[in-house]
Amino acid sequence: MFTRNDLTLLFRVLAERMGAEQDYLAELDGEIGDADHGVAMSVGFAAAAKALSEGEADAPRLADGMVLAARALLNEIGATTGPLYASALLHAAKLLGQETEIPLARLPEVVVAISEGVAARGLGKPGDKTMLDAWAPAAHVARAGLMAGQDVLDTMTKAAQAAAEGAEATRAMMAAKGRAARLGPRSLGHLDPGAASAAALLDSMAQWVAAKAGRSVQ
Amino acid sequence: MKNGPTTRGAGGARGPLRFGEDPLLWAAWLYYEDGMTQGDIATQMGISRASVNAYLADARERGIVSIEIDPDRFRALSIAQTLQEHFDLMDCLVIPSDGRGKPLIDRLGDAGAQVLARTAQSGDTIAITWGRTMLSLADSIRTSGLQDLRVVQATGGTTAKIPWTPEACATTLSDALGARCIPISAPAIVSSPEMRELLLREPVIAEQMGVLSEANRIILGISSLRPESTIHTSGFFDAVDMQDYGNAAVGSIAGRLISASGEAVAGPLEPRTIGIDLDSLRTIPCRIGVAGGMDKVQAILAALRGKLVNVMVTDADTARAVLASEGRDIGAPKRTNKAGSALPERLRVKKFLNRPQDAVNEAIAGAVLAHEGLLSPIDGAPRALKAAIGPRPGKVGLVIGGGSGHEPGFLGYVGPGLADAVAIGNIFAAPPPDPILAATLAADGGAGVLHIFGNFSGDVMNFEMAADLAAAKGIPVRSIITTDDIASAPVETRAARRGVAGNVFVFKIAGAACDRMLPLDRCAELANRATQRCYTMGIALEPGTSLETRRPSFRIGPDEMEVGVGVHGERGIASDRLVSADAATDLIVDRILTEMAPAEGDRVALLVNSLGSTPQLELYIINRRLRQRLRARGVTVHRTLIGHYYTSLDMAGVSITAMLLDDELAALLDHPCQSPAWRVV
């Protein structure tokens, strides 16, 4: 099962990962943006993990937790990333409804909800060189895995892989949204920092599922 | 003899005195300056032709002669070579990207026609796909005098609503080549797989497909799947949800979708498509791809990776972008650096900071203390400030805001006659909705609130969310998104432009309108007019420093400058050669005047703004040239602001804003105001 406490633990792992990626993301963002993405993700996910941990007693449902995390991300980050991930987690909250826990096998549904939440808020499309270029292929793999009744670790691993490939593909994209869009052709050849951080989040999620299931990621 | 008397000496003739004892110099002169043939030079110098040849080679090697190829062409050549090697192509042609007015599609068509004309042979069966570039190619090819050519459609037909149908491309090409034309008498996409099987069994179509399978050469366009691509108007993908393809498709060739690695993407259309499939395509020995444009980079890269193309025709910018995506960076041509070695680079920049993460809060605290009579905190909202005098009943409240790092933007523009409250984000990051809402509540005098912010996705999202929250509390909000940075997008897509230093004028106009107790709609209308009439452009000499890493956020070469920079420490639209103050000013003024198109006698307000570390002395030098240019255009200056008004941390550089005034805007600009950064009495 995936419990409310698991949600807190998962966000701690995500926050740790964003802390570890902070300098790398800042460097990527310095090339085509304003170099703030590393700090934003690291500070934002740390705040979300803290809110989830502190609010566990008052917000026992999974959806409550998602709303807490969304508010923390939104108010800690601002920028573009805040509203996008807040919208993503609110979509996930809607999906989880009244549940206090769900079978671990439903976790890919959360990936789909996140992707849809990002797309709804940012109005972006795949190919725009944004975080959606990592989330959308991951969501596609997650949907396929759910339909086929595939093992959850297998699905999450493949979703993470699809996100990594999607992030890598942003090199060949010219930014159509966000600050890099003003650079036009100069954004080509560079990884999109938002897609890179999304791929890292999915990688950490897959690893967390592996640890939870007592297995390692192939 | 043209080169004067010569005396015979050992091993040949003795040259004129000016060449001394250097036969290399003499030979080189005769060859390059006098334009003589090597044979004539041999006779004149009294040596063998082989020696002349050796002398000339020697002269190049020793640097007596240096040969320069036009840099644009040279770049195209070297890019073509790299592209050919990297993707293992048979051949590659790269044309310069700057066509001096002639559209890229036509120039690519010309280039593709050249390549086809040069490679085609008698007896060839040439398949052709469809699209604008293909039709342009077919239109511009000249008769080759070849015999027994066949031109065959690579796919079935499409809607006739477009002029570049498969039929049109094939017939135009066959007419131009004097070839026999073989159509595919079926639609490219049919309604069902069964229908496809049925049609392919029709003898006429089977025969046509047979010819297609005999093609030994194919000329093909590469389509992107971006929304602006013509593929969406072709009828090819009508009524197909791209979701079905799991977003795996990045491009299309001959109506087949391809993945980033150039593999076929399976989907509902595949069994319903009539035309060449990708496996058959790969067996054609000569596959000439003709495509260019930044929107197609992903698709072209996929086609090259998947070996769907083995002769590539494209333009230099596209080719460079394709290579950059593969991690091969072919930079702009190297400029000779007359200054010699590069200046030492700053690896770590010294800063007055405590902990970087405290910088914004500490600066806000200091600002409130410095401007006690003007600014005051808002309870419960540490990232929002209000004017000390508070909102006036019946007056429209003005709320401004954005990221930190632009000081005195934005809190410097709070006070009587300017903004009523401000929301403050992290460094270069939009504030979240909460402080914007707090500022909105603090500014509300019962007549509605006006939000003004620059056009950045983060600011737009957060201000929109805050406006919704305010509306839910019964406060009507109107939003003005500023778009004054003329370098950031072409005039046709003005709404996509960034909002930068012109904000200062827009805040002032709106603040004065609010102060005159005008209603919300009227204030919004005036603020909108102000942003429409502001024209800003910036140039940077040195990058800004990240507070976290204390390192420059990117690098500007020792003899380069970044043109068209914004205000977030980011790169400009282009990198250019460093020029003098006057030339840099002209670069900006030319762009501004072209777009503003002022009439003689028009009035403007000017803002000559330091991006952070450019001192006042340099701003005055720039202003001097700016005024010379405006005088020459017959434009008068109503008011000038010069100094640090809207910065990008410690970036070295300048932005110039000109606002074209009318009487109403001029009066509002002169309306009294009092704020930390701007005072009008």
C-alpha cells in the first residue's frame, strides 16, 4: 500500500534529490534562463516535504497531503515552477479523493495526474522544450502500464526511462514557452532544466518504489 | 615585358628588385596580383611549371599569401563537412541562412534542384514526396537533357486545398525534367486497413506501386509536427489524435511518423497509409532530403539518425542547430582578436552578502528603514509592501511586482502618485500568489485594483492566480502585461515580448491616472497605451553574477557583447562584435526608430538605464549620441531619466527606453509623484 506516511517519505526523497541536483540544474538554467531553477526546485521540494511531515496528523488523507505540498511549492517558489507543480499536485489530489491509502500499483496514476496538471496550467505542448517533454512521455508509459496491468516497479522504471529520454530530446527543441523562448534558436543544443529536473524526480520515484518493494531498479 | 627588365641568373630569371632574392614572393605576385597562368609565370621566371607550382604552395605555407574565403560561405562549407562526417552522408549541401530577403523555402528549393540536376542520370526512376519545399524545387529545376527518366509520386494524393500536393510536385518535376510521370491513383490516407488492401489489389494502383518500388532516387521533404507546420493543413493527419502516438513522433516523412531516432512510430494511421514505407525508403540508394528552418531541427535530426536521408540539403543555421543537438558545437566563425590575449575572467565575484538565501529579506528590511516615510510592511506578508500613506477611498489601487534583482524595481516605485503596493519574489523569480493577494488587499480603496507586471510566464501565472483570489473576495482586478522589449520577439508577435525597463514609465502613467481618481477601466486603458508606446532594447558587456554560486551566469567573449538582453541576467538574442559607445547606441536607436516611426516634431520620454554595473559616466556618453540621433530625426525629448532604474543584478550593460508621448501621456508623466526611486514635484 501507499500510505499518507509514504507520501511524506517520498517527498523527503524527492527533496533530497533536488538538493543534490541544485548546482547542475542552476548550470543548465544559466545557459538558457536565469539560473534560478536549481534553488527553486531544491527550496520548493524541501518546503513541501516539511509541510507534509508537519501536517501528517491534521491532514490524514492523501489528497490533503497533496494540497499541503502544492501550497508549499507554490508559496515557496513562485516563478513558473511553483504554479506548474502546484497545479500538478492538485490534479493528483483530485485523483486521490477520500483515500487515506492506495495500492502501490496505483502510483502510475499519480504520474499521469501530474503530467495532466502541468499541461493544464502551462498550456504547453510536447515539443515546446519544457518540463512537459519529460512528464508527457512518462505519463504515456504509465497509462500503458496501467492498461496492461504491468508490475508497478516495471512501469515506474520505464516511465523514468521515458522521462530521461524525453529530457534528452529537448536538446533538439527550440523553446516555445518560458524565458528561454526569447532566445529562439540559441536555446537549441541545451537541455531544458525543467525537463531535466522532472526526469530526476521520476528517477527518484522509481527508486523509492524499488526500495519500498524491496527490489532494485534494473 | 610587364614586370620590367629581367636578368638571367642561376636557376632562372632574376626578378625585379622589389622582390629581392625571394622567388616565392615574385611567383606569388605574378599569380595572385597579375593573374598570370602558371605556364606564363614559368616562362617569365625561366623555371619549370612544376617549380612555379611548388613556389606557390610554399608561399601559402609560409604565410606570404593567405587565402580568405567569404566567412558566410566558409562557415557553410565547414558545417556541411561536419554534417556529412557525423551522419555518414554520401553528400551534403549547406546554404547560407541569410538570403537577403529571399525566402528560405525558395532557396532550399533552388539548392535541392541543383543537387538533383547534378546527381540524376538517364534511366533514373525518381520518387518525390510533397510539400512547399518540394514544389519549389520542382519549380526551379532546369532541364537536364537526360533520357528515359520516370518521376513517381512517393505517396497517394492529399486534399486539393493546398497547392503543393503530391500530384502537383510530381507533375511539375516530371514536366521540368521531360520525364514520364507516374501518379499513385489513390488517397494517401484511406478510411480503413481493408480499404487499403482492396485498393492495392487494383491493377492500376498495383502497377504504380510497382514503379515506386523501382525508384533508385528519392527527393523528400521533412516535416515537423509543430503546430505551425503545414502538415496540419494537408489533410494527412485530420481527425487523428496525436495522443495515440504517445508523443513519440517528432516528425514526418512521406506521411509516415518518425521517432527521435528516425524509426517508424506505430499508430492508427500506419495500416491506412498508401505510399512508400520507411523500410522501403531506406533501400533506395540515393535519398535526398531537402529541409530547413528552426522548427524542423528535431525532425531533421531524426531523419539523419534513422538514415532516412543520405544526401542532405539544408541551411547553415539549421545544420548548426542539428549538430548542436548532437553535442557538436560549430561556433560562429572565429574573429581575429586584435587585442591579443583575452582579459582575465572573473571566476568568483566578491559580494556584500551574509547568507545568499537571506539576501532578499534583508534587502527588504533595509529598504523599509531607508524609506520610512514612503514604504511600510504589510502584516502577515513579509514579501509585500505598501505605500505608507495607505489606500485612498475611491481611488484605484495600483499593485506592481516581480522578482528581486531589479532594484530599485519594484519597491522603488511605491509611493504617492505611483504604486500603492508591491509584491516581491525571489531573485529573478515571480512572487507567489499570496504576497500579490496581500498587496492587492492593501491597495484596495474600493474602486478596484490594477496589476502591472512584465510578460514572463511565471509573473503571468502567479498574478492571474492572485487576481482570481482577489475577485473571489470581491475586488475587481484589471491586469496590464507589459511588452516593451522590442528585441525579444518580432513586431508581428508583439504579445510575446518581454516587459522590461519600460515598466518604469508604465508604472508612472498608471500611478498618475490612479492618483487623478480616474476609474479602473480608464486607468487600465492609459497604462495599456503607455506599454504600447514604450520601446526598449538592451546591450550587455558583462554577465551578471549568481548570488548562490558567486560566479558569472554565462560568458561573454573579450571582444563580444550580447545584444537584446532582458533583465534576468540571461543571454541576449544574439552575440555581436564589441563596438564603440556611439555605434552601440546607434544599434539600439536604429531598431527603436524603425519600429516607433516617429514623425518630425513628435515628443518622447527617455530612460537610459544601467543594467547594474555600468556607471553614470557611460550612460551620459550614450545619452549624448542618443540625443544627436533624435535631433537629426526631429524628435524632441520631454523628459529624461538616466541611472539605475531597472537593473539585472550586477550585469554590465545599458537599456534605452523611448516612450512616444501624446498630450495626455505627457501630462500624466509630469504629474507629481514621490517614491524611493522617482520624485516629480
